Amino acid sequence: MATVTVSTSKPQPVFQYVLLLLALAMGVGGYILTSLNRTGALPANLGVHIALLVALGLGGTLLVRYFAPYADPVILPLAVGLTGLGLAMIYRIDMAYTITGEPVVGIKQLILVGVGLTAAFVVLIVIRDHRVLRKYTFTAMFVSILLLLSPFIPGLGRAKYGAKIWISLGPFSLQPAEFVKITLAVFFAGYLVANRDSLAVGGPKVLGIRLPRIRDLGPILVVWGISVIILVMQRDLGTSLLYFGLFVAMIYVATNRTSWIILGGLLFIPAALVATKLFSHVGRRVNIWLNAFDPEIYDMVGGSHQVVQGQFGMASGGLFGTGWGLGYPNLVPFANSDFILASLAEELGLTGLMAILLMYLILIERGFRAAIGVRDGFGKLLAVGISFSLALQLFVVLGGITRLIPLTGLTAPFLAQGGSSMVSSWIAIALLLRISDAARRPTPLPVNDAGTEKSKKVTVRSGASA
């Protein structure tokens, strides 16, 4: 037998700064190439753009190293890289939408990125231990309900594109549902940690599957009811799917019972099918999904023009894309929000889109890795919930533009135009950083009689190498 000493160290700063430099280079490179390909000159405000991105990225890295020194060094650069690519594409579409070519939406989005990063840093500074959030389990539930009901307050809520999911705050508009993803994840994590033992107990066995007990169905029925109410009152299929999928995934992780997934599908799918018959907005999206290339569907108001043009754009991009600023993504309505993935696929090609999806995949994997490594059940479930919500939202967006599923109106995290999505996505990153810091932080070593720390040792058998 051999004895080896195990040590845990903080991430090397050089590694973090190299990753940050690569992340910033992607966004700034797209910004420069767009201007060169369209005007033959560098952007007039290039210095300001670079200075703001570097300040935000570098400031974020320094804060993370101080307040969460053991956090996963890959999470922040990935989020910065995706955000930079989104800013570059929004600026590129601005040049096509405006006569002068000057950025309009892009400047607003840059400000919103600053707001999102500030919110993330505040969360990272204030919440020094993610386990504190467990005390607010039911507070998070009530906050979630209030946020979901806020669009129905007279004078505050307003309908937009067939869904009543917005509230107006003076000159600003807010989508409360984006923040409910986080508050619901906190509530689900706290509730499931306290009740997972009873939920894991099996009931009757049907077709080889151990179903839950009848008395344990209450939580999933309540969340299903909330999802149906959202679907009925707000006419928002995407948000309804996201919340219900989030709960089913977290209850599966908490109990390790496949029957909860099967039960979730049996509850949600019939409700969605009924909604397509009862509500014209939902039914129209399903009809567009099934018959996008039908001339009547294509030409009607609110028809399949957006979906078809998005697919044509992706097809014209081919394997390597048309190049920054050389395509026509502006022919697609909402090219800088709902269809920004299609815009990127047109100008960066399938190769570029796969690289972006790989960045998302690594980010989500790092979130799950933090869930595996953290030592408390609440942190595990919270990290799973946040990571899965990012994964499900990406799947719904990508599935919509490729006609794998109907369009839902959700936007790609970090990339798409929208302040609510940007701020909530960065808050989610702050929570993942906090949890990964706890997961990677070494446990305090025992102290011997002399008052010094003992070495933590692991026994390796059969001559295995360390």
C-alpha cells in the first residue's frame, strides 16, 4: 500500500485570464469583421465597445477571484463569450435595420449587459453561502406567484405578440417570467430536499414501472396546475413547458425515479394538445409548425414567413457561413431576439453554430459538475435546476427555429436581445459560481495537538499510481 497527500488549490489566474481574453476576442472580432465587411472601415466607437467589454469582463474576473476564489474558472468566460457574440450579432443586424448603420438596439443591449453583470456581482457579494437561500424556500414560492400574476394587474401588465407576459415600468418593460425560473428553482430545491424521502417511496407497479403513491402526487399536480394556468391565461406555451419541465427534472434527480418523468409527460402533453384546440394563438403556432411551407400558411398575417425565412437563411449559410455582415439575417422578423441563433447560423455557418452550441454544452456540463461536487442536497438540486433550465430553454429555442417543435417565443440565454433574459441569465451564472466555489473549496483539515493542520491522506492499494 502507498500513501499520497491530496491538495486542493485555487484556479490559476493566468488560466482564467487567457480564457477571458479568448471570450472577449470572439465578441470584439465579430464586431470588427462586421464593420470591415460592410463599410471597409473599423467601427467608429470601437474603443468604447472594447473598453466596456474589457472592464466588465476583467472586473467580473477579479470579483470572482476575491469573493468565490475556488469557483469553476470556465463558467464566467463561457458566459462572457456568449454575451459578446450576441452583442456582435445585434450590432450587425442594427447596421441592416438602420439607414445610417449606427447601432441602436446594440447600445441598449450593451447597457443591459452591464446591468446583468452588476446584478450577478451583487448576488455573488451578498450571498456568501448558497445554503442561506434554503431559509427562503416558501418566500421564493410566494415571490414566484406574485411575479406570475403581475402581468394581470390593471395598468401594469400588457399583451405583446399574443402573450400577456409583460409589465410596464415607465419607459421600461419587464418580463417577470424570466426571473421566476430562478425563484422557482430555489423553491423546488428547498421543498424537494425536505420531502424527497417520502417522494422516493414507490406505490403500485404498472407495466413494470413503480408509480408514486397517490398521497405524494400533490406537489406535481400543483405545479402542473400552475403551468396550465400560465398556458391558459398568458397563452405562453414556452414558459409553461419550461416551468413544468424544470420541476419534473428536479424531482427526478431528487428521487431517482423514472416514473416521475413518465407521469410528467402524461400530464403535460394532453394539456398542451387541448390548448391547441381551445386557444387560437397556440393552435396557430402548431399549424405553422406542421404546415410551414403551405402557401396559405406562409402568406397569412402572423403565418410561417418567419420560420421559413429563418430556415432559408440557415441553408444559405451552409457549412462555413456567409461571413460576418455578408448575409441577410435582417429578412427574418425578430432576427436579433427570437431568431438570433438562425442569424448566427447564416453568417457563421453550421460550424459556427455547432461551436456556439458546444459553448452552451460546456457551460451546462460545468453546472452539473458543480451539482455533483457540492456537499449539500439543496445546493445539488439548485445547481441542477439552474443548469437544466438553461438546457431546456436552449432546446426549445433551437427546436423552434429548426421546426423540431413549435415556436414558443423563448429566447437564447446571453445571445438574444432582451433585458429580462440577460439579467436573469447572469444571476443564474452568479449562483452557479457560488455553488461551484462551495463544491471545489477544500474541507478544513483536522488540527493536531501542536495546533497545526494535519495532511489529508488517501490510501492507494495494490501499487496503483497516484
